Amino acid sequence: MKAAYIHEPGPPENIVVGDLPTPQPTGSEVLVKITAAAINPIDTYLRSGAIAMDLPFPYVPGSDLAGVVEEVGPTASRFHVGDRVWGSNQGFFGRQGTCAEYAAVDECWLYATPEDVTDEVAAAGALVGITAHIGLFRNASLQAGETLFVNGGTGGVGSTVLQMGKAIGAQVITTGSTAEKLKACKEIGADLAINYQTEEIASQVIEFVPAGVNVYWDVTRNPDFDLAVNCLSERGRMIVMAGRESRPEFPLGPFYVKELQLSGFVMFKATPDEQRVCAEDINRWLAEGKYKPRIDRVVPLDESAAAHRAQQESTVDNTRTLAGKIVVQP
């Protein structure tokens, strides 16, 4: 099969595209013919070695996939040949990734693709969808009628958090850096979109919701905890999900006086059962049009190195040039 892979961790240019043996499904695995994969920040961390993890070399990066079941393992029972599926959580803990024509995937990490949803959309919404769902509902217990703030509403995770908040009936405030991005936030449901380049966020939030927001989701690598505490309501909840090396100042006094909660999580540590709960809602919202994953660009497998470079620059280097996911077509 054709695949994008590395022989050792390093820069995006370490990725080569060539032939590898097509994997064979064993146990409860199924062989998926991949029609779409997506690039995530975590993929660049593993490829670069920024996150130390034992990788099977040659290593195929990639967490997300969508495609068609081509073969089933001896104990697989949930899917059949010809079924359209999507999934995430590949490329971790010894599992090969998804930037290839095929992947052998344990059926516990796969979900049926809704009939009218394209594979590109399913792949683009996989990891970010599960991430947003875990943070909003398992960790923050967001409820209908509450107010959610997401810092950055046009990126892969931020736009997903925004849409899921609206899907359950929450009021959503978000931020963007340009008039174009603010318009995009409004189009996917934001009740208030603040230009963080020209407007003071905390005053805008408190003017809009004087009691403060119930849930504050920060997608940045260096959260501003003073800003978050100022924006949060009494007993509000804050979610952080980035910045492994970050050591920001923390306003402990104001935080505990308001009886706030702070929660961090790592998506790929969630159990198959926890992720399946997320997938059920994701599939329903995809089918209903309440969740529309943002796709910045679709590229062929041969451009995997360039895709990793663009993702790395946008997130690690903080250029924020991407407005959605990069989808790779093997």
C-alpha cells in the first residue's frame, strides 16, 4: 500500500511517501480502505518527538480516518465488509496511523458513518469532535441554558466546541482576530463574537452576561488565567487542553473565592466506551447538520509533509493560519 511514514522522529521533511506492506486484521480488528484522513496537532508532536512515545518504525502518523471496511478479523463482529466507518485514536500506543491507503483498526475505535456525511467531513470531525464532547460534557457538564465561552472559535477544536454548545441549547461567546473570522463564528452559531485584537474581552463578556460564563474553554498553549477568572461566574468551570510545557501564572485567591473548577484532559486517554458515547452524539449532530466540521484544505497523500508543516506552524508556532482541519486523501 502507499503510505506517508517516518523512519525516525524529526521535522516534517522526515516524512516520505512510499510503499509499505498492507496490514492484515487480527483479533477484533478490521481492515479499512482509507478515503480520508485528517492532520491534528498531536500528530505533529508524535512525528517530531515532542511527545515521547514508543513508535513502530517505519511509523505512519495520523489519528483520524474515514473509509470502507474491506476485511474483518476473526473475532470482529460490529462491522461487515462494505460498511462505511470513521474513527480516531490511531497512531498511539503502538498503533499505526492513518496517512495511508489502509489501516488495521480495532473495531472498538470505529463508528458507522452517517449516510449523507462525506468521508472528508467525517475524518475532519473525528478527533476534534471527541475532544470537544469529552471536555464539554464529561468534564464540564455543560447544560442547556448555560453560557459557554470558547477562546478561538474558528479553529478545529474551537469551532467544534462552539457548535456542540449550541447543539445542546447553550449560549456561546467566542473570539476571533479578524472581521472575517468573527463572521464565520456567527455563521456557526456564536451569540457574541469578540475581536481579541481590538476589543477588551473581559468587559465585553461581562456586558453581555453580567453574572459571568458558566464554562470557559481555552484552546491556547498559554492560558490567561486572570482573564478566565474574571469572565467566569461563581462556581464556573474552566477547561484547558493544550500547552504541555506551559507554566502560566495562576490567580489562586480569586479562583477559590469564586469556587471555580479547573479541568484538563487528554483525549486519547479516554476509554473506548467513553469515546463511543461521544461518537453517538457526533453522528446524530452530523446527520442533523448541527455539527459541520471546518475544513481548511484537502490535499493528496503526496503532500503529507507540507500538511504537517502547515499544521505545526499554525499551532506550535502560533501563526493561527489554519481555519479548520487539513484533510489528506490517500
